[in-house]
Amino acid sequence: MTIWTCATCAIEHRDTVSPPDHCAICSDERQFVPAGGQQWTTRDELAERGVRIAVSPLEPGLFAVTTVPELGIGQRGLLVQTTAGNLLFEPPGFLDQTAVEAVRALGGVAVIASSHPHLTGSSIQWSQAFDRAPVYVAEKDREWIRRPDDTIVLWEKRVELLPGLTMYECGGHFAGSSVVHWPAGAEGRGVLLTGDTIAVGADRKSANVMRSFVNNIPLPERAVRRIKDQADALAFDRMYSAFGELRHDAHHIVQQSLARYISWLRDENPE
């Protein structure tokens, strides 16, 4: 039996003799199947190609956990240290013993979570490497689970992952798209981990939300407002998305950016 990994999104699938017919994640309107068609890979193949995990500090208590070279859509995982254990948020789609040892040196992994189905990576393989750490998946995204396992914990609306780390359901990009609030981050000013639930703009001075970023599918006003309201209720000065970060004044930037989005949806601005 082989654990198959989609070469496009880097999400692990069920253990089977032959690869699945297709990746449901990539076949959905929010993602894409490459022009060359569906392709699969395995952990051994990736290791043979020289793929490895790099762990680098972002701020005290927070580390980026990324694949080198980029794998799948190229997102970074985030490891948050707490006195009660560590959270691995958006686990990469690969790991090896060197990666396990590097993360173990930082305190290991007590719990695993992702903002939405695109960024679940090799959640179960990471769980198995760290004493079957629980893997949190939003109940509303249950249908997107590609590798079922009894370590998966389904949750709704709000869940405390670890003392001082709370995940909130926002919806939007996916029905269960979520963010993690880390009040102790940014020297006590608060950090929001968002994946693609709230993305960082290319100018690093704005934020945005979409049903599909790669296929340019917007969200309706009610969804944008729901995300805006949830973010408004949380105190944070920094925000880390799957691909970028806002280092200062992130709360204001998110509110301002999403208010602008709503204004354009309402046709309140001149073209």
C-alpha cells in the first residue's frame, strides 16, 4: 500500500495499491489540474528528488516549516510554541527523519490544524511522526478529507487547540475556512494565523479574501462581512498567511481592506 501525494496540491491521499483516479481538491473550481493532467508522487520519490524541510524563525515562538524546493502550491507551514505544547499549522506535504528531528528539537508537535482543505498537506504523516497528535478539521469541510484517520478531530465555530491558541471558523474560501488567534504573539500585541482565509496582498499593505485566488472567483458581501467581523473581534498586530505576512498594524489593514472590498461589491466607487 502506498500513500499517494497529489503533485499539484501536495495533499496526501488514502493508502492504496494504485493512485486515485483524480484529486478532488484540484478538480474543484477553486484549484486546478495542470494542463499535463493529474500526476501523483510519493514520499520516497520526493526524497529521491532532494526535497527537504527547512525550519526558520519568524519571531519568538513562531517558525516557518517549508519544503525546499517548493512543493505543491508552495505554502509554508507554521510552528507555534506554547508552554502546553506546539501547534503545527498548515503542515507541509512532505517530511523525513531530519525534519522530524528538527521539529522535535523545538518541542515537537502536540496538535495539528489547517485553515482549509488546500493546506492540509501530509497532516496524518506528521501526526504519526509525533505520537499521533490530533489533527483538527472543520466539520463543514469533512467531505474534503482525503486520508481518513482516527486522529482527525472534527470541530465547529470555535475550538481551543492549546491554552493560548484558539481557532475560529470564518467561512469564505471554504465553508470551514478558519483562523488561529495567538494573543501572546508579536510581543503580546497578538498574532493572527490565516492561511488563505485572509490573504496578504502583494503590496504587503493590504489583505484580501476570495473563493478562488487562482481562478479569480470573488466572495459575496455577506461572506466578506462575516470574515471582517470575526477578525474585528480579535486583537492582533501581526498576521501570517500561507504566503506572506503583515508585520505591523495588521488589524487595521484587514478591516480597511475588507471594508474597501465591500464598497466595491456595492458599486460605491467610480471606475
